[in-house]
Amino acid sequence: VPDASVVVSDLAIERACAGLVDLEALIGRAVVTDGGARLGHVAAVRFGEASHRLSALVVAPSDHSTPREIPATDIAGIGED
């Protein structure tokens, strides 16, 4: 190998990924406001083409109306509840 920077241990990868949410587990998860109002569920996830960072969540409302996108900057948190 050219130098030590190309060597990555499984332990380092596990630590780096510990706080990440699996996309399959995110789809279908309930979306609620800070006040507890349910907006629907996560129908899709959008990523920036250049940054590959989360750019928005597509939320399908419970009443089956038109889905809407919530920009990543408006997301307060992602958790089990």
C-alpha cells in the first residue's frame, strides 16, 4: 500500500456509522412536528447530486394527498419516536 491512509479497520467503520440510520428503516417512519402533529410518513429520501448529503425527505400525508418535500435544514431530528 502507498501509505497508512488507505488502511481502514472494521472497528473504525463501525464507529463512524454508529449514529447513521439505515435507509430501509427510515422509509415508512412517521413524520411529526415538534408539537407532536403527525404529518404522514417518509416516502422517499433525496440526496444532493454533488454533495451526496441528505437534501430532503419526501413525506406522504396520512390523508393520501399530494406528498411534500421537507428540506433537510427543517429536520429537527431523526429517531425511533
